[in-house]
Amino acid sequence: MAFNLKQVVVAGEPASLTETGKNTKSDNLSKHELEYLLTLLKNADLKGHQIEMFYSMIIKLQNQYISINK
């Protein structure tokens, strides 16, 4: 399955796309987006083989969240 985007909205503002379809605005997540993801992931139900990657991803998200709150 593929998605075709005509307009991307980041933090309530339209962001333009390059010809390759990449977002020209920063790819960093906002504080609100990080809070949302961390809340969703807090309640995730994992299998054993998923835990290592999940833990690594959570640490990265938490570090980004901490750096935004400084």
C-alpha cells in the first residue's frame, strides 16, 4: 500500500514537498507529537522478539522529549 500526499501539515502549518516527496520542513517531532507517541507506546502489547527494538525506540523518543523540555 502506498500513500500519495498533495499537502502535508506540520504543527498546524502547511509544509511544502520536494519533487521526491520529502518534507522540506524539519523532520523533528513536536512536543505534542512526542507525548502522543509515548502515551500510545506505553500501552503497547509486545512479543518477545519486538522488545529490543521497542526499547531502543522509546529511549530515542524520550531523549528527544527531554531535549525539547529544556
